[in-house]
Amino acid sequence: MERAIPILPVEDLATAKAFYVNGLGFRVTFEASEDGRSGLLGIERGTIQMTLDCPMKGHGRNACVALQVGDADAYYREWHAKVDVLRAPKDEEWGARTFDLLDPSGNTIFVMGPISSANHG
């Protein structure tokens, strides 16, 4: 199977781990850190996988990752109760229902799902 696994730069591995695991419900798949604050952290939730890297050198900062999900509203309800979300889900003219949030290091998590007939009134 081929897939892309985004690598996000983070300022502090412990802070990022708390946000993604406790706040967003990811689980740790691997951790390579001597001090808990720097190194690499692999996370996944269902079929979504990401790697968090601190300090990430030689790459761009303020990254954005798009998560394609089956129900953006369900993720919004779960995550909005635990972390700050930038905006509520909205239907995009290009055919997706989206919302986004920032992780503690300033990376954008852009969540997109299908537009459902229940969202139209």
C-alpha cells in the first residue's frame, strides 16, 4: 500500500503529544526521544497517520495537513469539547464540509468530509 504520512514540526514533543493524544484522540505508534521534549513521535487515529518532529530542521515551518474524514461534524463535536477550534464546519463551494484548528506549534489541521443532506435546510 502506498500513502503519504505528513511530518509536522512541533516546538515541544510533550506538549504536542498531550494535544494530539489527549485532545484529538490519536494513539502513539512510536516515540524516539531521550528527554520527552525533542525527537520523533508517530501517531495514528484509524487510517490517519502523522509524525511529529522536534526540532524539525531543514524543512518549512507552520505546516498544514488535511485530514479526510467520513463526518466532519462528528470530529468537530468531539474535538471542540477538548481543544480550541478556529471555526465551525461549513459547506465549501468546491464540495466538502470543512473546519480547521491549530496545534500548539501553529500547524493547521484542516478537516474535510462530505457534504451531507442533513446539513442543508
